Amino acid sequence: MYLPKTYEKFEKKFPEILKDYQQLGKSCREGGPLKEKCQDLIKLGIAIGVNSRGAVMSSVRKALASGSTPEEITHAVLLSLTTTGFPNMIAALGWANEVLDKQL
């Protein structure tokens, strides 16, 4: 899976912090009844809400890996329109399509 250079540098410089962070993420994912696919679509929505290009693109990759279709991912992005606004949704749609276009 693609990892940004900044992430790789962080991993080398702070391996213990990253290990703890990854464990926290694992605990959060295992802490409830939602299936991985649903979790990944929710995380995509959160990434859109904070207007994070990297998080949106990462979430799209993870959603695809857990079985979401491009149509489901696009629908999740469209749902953000009435919550985060048109400019934010359009930006997120562009970021999602950057990943989806590479997959097709």
C-alpha cells in the first residue's frame, strides 16, 4: 500500500510512537460491531469532514481493499455534500477519483 514519504520518515524517527498509534487504531476498530467495510466508509466520511487530501485518498484505498465498490465510495463522498458543503465535497470527489482512476 502507498505510504507518503512523510509517514515513512516519521516511522523511522519515532517507531515506538507509531507502534502505539497503530495499536490504538486496532483497538478502536475491534471495539465495536461494525464490519471493516462499514468502518472504512465511515473513516472516509470523517476524512472528508476534516478536508484532508491524504486521509481521503488513504480511506479510499482502504475502502477498496475491504470490498467497497467505486460506486459505493462515490456515494459516500456525495453524502458529504449537505454536511460539509459543495466545495469540500468537490475537493474530496477529486481526491477519491485520483485513487479510483488508478484502480480501473
